[in-house]
Amino acid sequence: MGTSRRARRNASAMRMVGALLALHREAAGYTQRSLGERFVVGEQQIASIEQGRRPLKPDLAEQLDELLDTRGALSVALSRMPEVDLVPMWAEEFLDQERAAIAISSYENQVVPGLLQTASYARSVFGSRVPVYGDDEVTQLVEARLERQAILHHKEAPITCFVIWEPVVRAPIGGRGVWTEQLRHLLRCSELPGLMVQVLPLDRSTHASLDGPFVLLETPEHQRLAYTETQRGSQLIADPDEVANLTQKCAMLRSQALTPEDTRDLLDRLLGEQ
């Protein structure tokens, strides 16, 4: 119960900081677009912060305080906010890069990649967490995950490739109904332009990423980044040598996995067994 109350208070605090930013922005004569252009972050990011959907980061708060002459109001408000647990600080930079990426590749061996999850499947994943999330937290996390998926449907969507270990698509997480819905969703996603889903077969005696899952991103500036996650944190990797190693792993995994066409056939067979 206490965890749920804290999650609601965090969401309210984010909206409060956003409203404060909107008040000072308008007083200074800026629109969301002109302010976003001033900081090269874009109108949409300013709008998201003001609506409480995206956290204001400390460095941007300091710059806004100086530009808008707020006497430190934004930085102080941000420093007094409760800790936001739903989007850990160590994941925010990755999410920022994912929103802007022009290419995304990933390997997953635990659950269906978040960008491809249905609402029911995501709810089952978050509901399995230990220690448990409260109902309100699960709802917010599911909504945030579905919001991330909008990038796959943009007019200029990133080129995406998902390699998924076969046990993931066979595991009935959430029950048979949720699992069946998820398989159908994977099939629909596999038909999106520029999106490839490949299953890594269970019967392979070895493969290129026994070390675990990872994500590769390419930014609009063509910088290549990698992201890895553990149970207690994550790492966004920019070192060219490390990224190159994971890029080689990804290329090998794609050659070891079923083709996109054979993957769709497998998903069809799994659905036919129901």
C-alpha cells in the first residue's frame, strides 16, 4: 500500500514541476517550440516535461533556471521531489536514445522485448516482480511501456531487428490466453515495414550471446551505442570497441537464428497447437 501511494505522489510531483516550468516559460515569452529549439531538445520534450510524462533532468533544470530567470525555482523543486522509482535514473538516458534512434537491434532470452509486448503480457511481467509492485505502479509501468512502442509506428520509424530465444516464445507467461495474444501480436509486428523478428532455435548447441541480452542503438548522428541490463542496474555503452564487440555478436546471432519467414512459420505452428 505504501509503495502505491509513493508512486502516485511521484507522478503528482512530476506534474507540479512541469506546471512550474510552463508558468515561467510563458512569463518569459517562450513557446514550447521556441524553448525546445533554444536547448536543442525539441518541442515534444518540453511538452512532455510540462505534462508530467517525462522527468526534468537536473542539468536542463539549471539551464532553464538561468534562461528564464527563475532564481533556481526549478532546480529546488526538482531536488525536493520524492525519488522516482518507476523509471530509474540509470534507465532514462537509454530511453531518451531509444526515442530518437534510427536503428535498433536486440537479443532477448528472458521475456519478449518490451517494444513488442502486449498490455496483458507486460502486466504479467511487471506483476511477477519480487518485491511486488502495487496495482497503481503496475498500471503506470504498463502505460509507459506501451507509450515507448509508438516509435515503431512513426512515419520515419527506426529499422528494428529483434532476435528472441525460442523458450521465450514458448513460455506461457500470463497464462494461455495472454500468451496466445502475444504470439499473434508478434506476427503482426513482424509485418511492419523495416521490422524483423527472428527466433533463435532451442536446439542450437551454442550461440554468440551466452552472456545474455543486449540492445544496440544508432543515433541520428550515426553514433552507435549499446545497452545492457541486470537485476540491479544497467549500462549504456558508448566505447567504440565494446559496441563493436556487441555488434559482431548481433550479426552472428542473426545468422544463427531462423529467418524472419521461418520465424513466422514457427509462430503460426505454435498458435496452431492451441
